[in-house]
Amino acid sequence: MNKHGLSAYWNMGTAIGLCAAVGIVLGALLQNLTLWLCAGAGVGVVLGAVSTLYKQKKP
């Protein structure tokens, strides 16, 4: 069985964009758009950085 790594399209920008989009939806539902947008973008930055470091360690 072959192990599949992270997809080629997953990068820092994708992580930030997807997490920010989730933050916008949560902000719209909880009526605090700015807080959740910033929180989502922050999570996206951390997630993107971790995944980029993980991709660089793999040969």
C-alpha cells in the first residue's frame, strides 16, 4: 500500500484562504465578523506553516 503525502495544491495560501473562509462563515453566524476572520486567518497561517515544514522534511 502506497502512502500518499500532502496534495500538490495544498500550500500556505490555500490554508490561509480556507481557514479565513471558515472564519467568515463563523463570524456571520456569531455576529462578530472581524474577530472570526482574524482568528481564521491566524489558524490558516499556523496550519500552512506546519504543513509546509512537513512537506520540506519529506524526500
